Amino acid sequence: MPELPEIYVMALDMRKELVGRTFGEVEVLQPKCLNVPVDEFQTALRGTEIHDITPRGKWVRVALSQGWLLLCLGMGGEILLTDRDHLPEKYRLIFDFRDGASLAVNFWWFGFSHHAPTLADHKMTAELGPDMLDLSLDEFRALLNGRKGAIKTFLLDQKRIAGIGNVYVQDPLFLARIHPLRSIASLSDADIANLWAALRETLQQSIDLGGSAWEQNLYGEKGQWDQRHMHILHLENEPCPICGAMIENIRTGSTHTRVCPVCQPL
């Protein structure tokens, strides 16, 4: 699933390539990904010019001369810059531009391609919390203040903090020496500062490396954030790189998490 680093990289690539281009026709093979009927979606985009493109959590926001195009790859997929003569094998939508270029969008399982007159009209993005990289330490502390429940559950809640998923939450918890099931109330000021720094470090490192190695950018190139840069995300029944204890894979709600039972005591 693309998370904040991959979406950040994708949005920057799209901004560089697409700002100033004008939509022509739109081919929709998966109508259920839309928030409006197909003909309404096509009419809303046809003839509009792209003014800006920005990342927002796990969404790419495309500012148009009239309204907004909002894209989310859900559990995974690709957004590729191409043309009609070089389409990928699989796609769910094709956005044609009047200059001959095309944007091919594929969803592995589910995804969203929405149009909204304003950002305030789009509930799914309007309800998102702040992006992790936009939060100061004081703002991060304020979000956690008075909260109950497990820290990992909080971090994955997109209405609290946008952009973090099960991939980019595991190494920061390890680096901060925090068990994913620890209650927020049990975290000290030092714990919170360490977690804030570890989250920012991990996310920024992946952005600098073009995202994770199992995701593609706008040009079909895979990122370089891989096992060479991970701490325990890729480990199971292998020794902890810090203390040597065996890394465990535990159930945390609907997800699994790698933890070191010594470095991250519950």
C-alpha cells in the first residue's frame, strides 16, 4: 500500500510533468472507483487545466481550473505517465491530455478517483488529520495528550495523523523502543520525542530514496527504500540488530507488527 513517502514522491513527479496540461477524454473501466456517475466525471474533467498537484496523506490532490481531482491507490496500484501507444497491461482509468500524453491508473484491489468542486466538498480528504511531516514536536504532543488506547492504533488512524500505514509505523516504534500495544497514557515525554523523531526520520529517508522498493513512481521506476534501510520491518525469527533477541511477529488489531521483546517491552 502506498503511504506518505510514495504519495509525496508521486505528487512531486506529477507536478513537474502535468501542471499546465489540459484534460481531453477520460476512459473509465472501473466505475466503482468514482464518486459520481461516469459521464458526470468525464464532463467535469474534459477541458480543464491542471494548476497544481500536492500530496495529502495517502491521496494525490490535483487542483484544476474547475474543481479538484483526488486520487488514492488504496491497497496498491500504479499511476503512470505514458501515451496511447504504450499503455500498461493493466489499468482502470486512462486520462488523456490534449497534447497526446496519457495518465494510466491501476488499482490492485480498490482505489478512488474522485472529482469535487472544492476540497471542503470531499469528505474523505477533509476529515484527514495533519501529515506527519508537517507536525512539530509540540503539535505531535498535543495530538497525543489525553488520548487512550494503543499507540500504534492511534498512528494508523488517518483522522488523527494522515499518511502512516503498517509499513512505516514498525521501524519508528522499534527505534523509539516503544511496543505497538503500549497505551498512549504510558508514554513519557522522552518516549514521545523519540517517536516523533523516528517517524520523521523514517518517512524522510524513504522520500529521499524515491519510496519503497515495492512501489513505482510516475515513470514506472521502483523506489530504493528496501531491506538495506529497514531495521526490523523485514525480520521475523531473526536476531534483533540491537540486542540479539529474536524478533517476533505479533498481531496488533487487524495488522501484524515486528517487535523485539527486549527492546520494546510491553
